[in-house]
Amino acid sequence: MTRTIELTQEQYKNLIKLVYLGHWMSNSHRDDPISELDNVENFIYSFAKDFNCAEMVDNDSKNTRFYPSFQMEQEMDAYIQEYDDYTFWDELAWHLADRDFEEKYDPAQTLVMTTEEILREKDALVEKYFGEFDTSGVDNLYLKK
């Protein structure tokens, strides 16, 4: 079954931005990209000229492979940097909170705690780290041996 989606030029621009960001998140860290996602990305980008968005997409000489233009990559980099910054601090806080929780409570103690009690305790630890990171960034983080 073939279905059709009609998009305005603005909707298409936003779609290729979403495709770029989704593809970047799922494949940028891989040596072997997920081919199914590559294929969808290529397909969506292949319509760039039809939507007067050629500046956002480049292609090979045979018009068989389409990829984001340097201009689009530069534009999308701000979103990626914002995401990376947020996830860095969030993941760091949660990993440290998990570590501190496991140091504070032995497995027998956690068995008698409710999920709500565990989450409340970990949330408090996370908030402590967020407060520290907001104030000092990484200035007070040191590797202790």
C-alpha cells in the first residue's frame, strides 16, 4: 500500500532537520551505520530540490546518494551541542547519584525500600549534583585514586 503525505516547503525543511538529527543520534557513533535509517534519510533528502531546499542537501554526481550540506550540518550543530551539554550533566549526575546510593545502602537495605523511597533518595542526590554543577561546572570534579 502506498500512501502520500503532502508537505509545505516549511514542513519539509523541518522534516529534513528532524531526519538529520534522528540519523545523527542513531548513527554518528557507529562504525557501520544502520542501513535502514541511511535509506530513509537518503529518500527524504532526495526531495530537496522539489521543495526548493537544495541548499540543505548535497548529492553525488549520479543523483543516487543524498546527504546533508555543510550549511545544514552547521545549522544543526547548535541543536546537537545543546543536547550533548544537557545529557552530559544529566547522565553524570545520575551516575554519581547511583554510585553514592550504592555506597550508602547495602543490598539488604534496598530490598526493604519501596521504589518510591529509592527514587526519592536518588532524586535528592541528583539535585545535589545539579546544584554543584550549576555553581561550579567541573571545577570541583577530580579523579581520586
